[in-house]
Amino acid sequence: MTESLLSTTIKQLREEYHLTQQDLAFKSGVGLRFVRELEQGKPTVRMDKVNQVLELFNLQLGPVPIKTGNDE
């Protein structure tokens, strides 16, 4: 699995708030395995569960423009 912007962001926020993966899973109501897979960049994750995790940080998933080689 490769890290993505989402997985990197989740991990950075968790560390910034001094939470273990277990703490994050418990506080957001998802499983520890889900948090681990999310931080490892699993390409298929449930958006509702991702939003449960992001809600702790007052964030949510949303559409963003795709960067192409022509974008500057």
C-alpha cells in the first residue's frame, strides 16, 4: 500500500493530537484495523468511516480538482 495525501494527513493529525492508533479508533468509533489500513494508504476504504475519523478534527471528505501535468 502506498501513502496518499489522505493517509498522510490522518497520521499527521493523529500525532499532532498525541493520539495512538488505538485512541483514534476508539474516539472515532471505528476499528483499529481500519485506522491502520487508512494510515497505510489502503486504496479502498469506506467514505463514511473516513468521515467518522475526520470528524474528530472538524474535517470531511470532499471533491477536489485533479492535478494534471498542465496545472501550474
